[in-house]
Amino acid sequence: MSAAAARMPHDPNMLGRQRVVRGGGHGDGHDSGHGHHEATGHGEGGPASKRVTVAYGFWIFLLSDIIMFSGFFAAYAVLAKASAGGPTGAQLFEPLRVAEETGLLLVSSFTCGLAGVATQAKNRFWTQMALLATGLLGFAFMVLEIQEFVGLIARGAGPNRSAFLSSFFAVVGCHGLHVTAGLLWLGTMMAQLQVKGFRDDICRRLLCFNLFWHALDIIWVGLFTVVYLMGMGA
């Protein structure tokens, strides 16, 4: 017997484990199944990248935010006709202003998507330009919304006039606060990108901002439909 043969293991279980590790899917069904599902936490069988886990955690935050907005939507649906003899949505809402607000926010969603594409290409100039366009469009949206609120209050249709107006100011104002927070976040990200470049943590934050801004656009589409369109139709 040669020295190499003498050094080979005689344990059949050890030989079986070696076949699973080396053979992968070439063993029988039982062994290949166990070899496929045993992850040691290293290499391809290990945990997901930080980019994936950060995005997953941020999605959980967005879903909790959407649940909060669902409560505001439900309150508005219940109180939409409780005008207490005061003005209704059909008398107060201005279709042209609402259309302008919607157009601005939808276009800002497009430019935000362009910023994401430029980020993947590591093009700092176009990323900054797309983020700047997103911020300007979002700022114009907020100017129109603030003008709407000021005009309603000046006409005696403030949030204390009726339950309908209280719910209207609550749901639309909550969305406006989110847009304002998004604009502050956007300015911070532009400054960080200019100073630090496309570091991994900066790219992850830009990804989260994209998710946040697109979620605000989706919520606005719901507001536009349930609050404004249905309100003007009524």
C-alpha cells in the first residue's frame, strides 16, 4: 500500500461530506439538497450586501409611513362631507393649481430617477444637475401648496371651520411636511456628494432618497384622486 493511500480517510461519513462539498449538485437528491441550503455566512452563501440590507430597512420605514397616511386617508373619507354648512371641496379647490402641483411633482419624480441613473454611472455633474432640478421642482410645488393654504385661510376656510377642512389640512399638510423634509435631505445629499464623491455610504443614501421621493409621488397621486378629483366632482 502506498503512503498516499495510507493517508486517505477511512470514515465513510467523512467521504460523504467531501462528496457534498466537492460535487455540489452531482450527488444524490438528499446530499445535494443539504449542500445547497447550508450557508456558513461566508462567500456566496453569506448575508446580503449592506446596500441590500439598507434598502430593505428603508422599505420597512416607507411602509410604516404609508400606514400612517392610510389613517389620514380614512379620516378624510369619513369627514369629507362634514362641512358644517361651510364651503365644500367643489367650491374651494382650484383645478388649474392642482394640475400644476401634480405636474411639478411628477416631473420631479422623473428627474429624481435620472439622478439615480447618473449615480450608477458615477457621473457627478449629471447627478448634481438632476438632483438640483428635483429640488427646484419640489420647491415650486411647496410654494403653490403654501399659497393654496394661505388663500383658504384668508377666505375663512381654515382647519377650524369644519371637520372636512380639518381632515383636508391634516392629510395634505402631512404630505407637504414630508416634501419639505425631502428637500432638506436633498440639499444635504448634494453637499455630501460634492465633498465626498461616490462613496458607498453616499450611494446608499442617494438610493434611499430616491425611494423616499418616489413614495411621496405615489402618495400625492392618491391625494390628487381621493381629495381633489373626488372633492371637485362632489
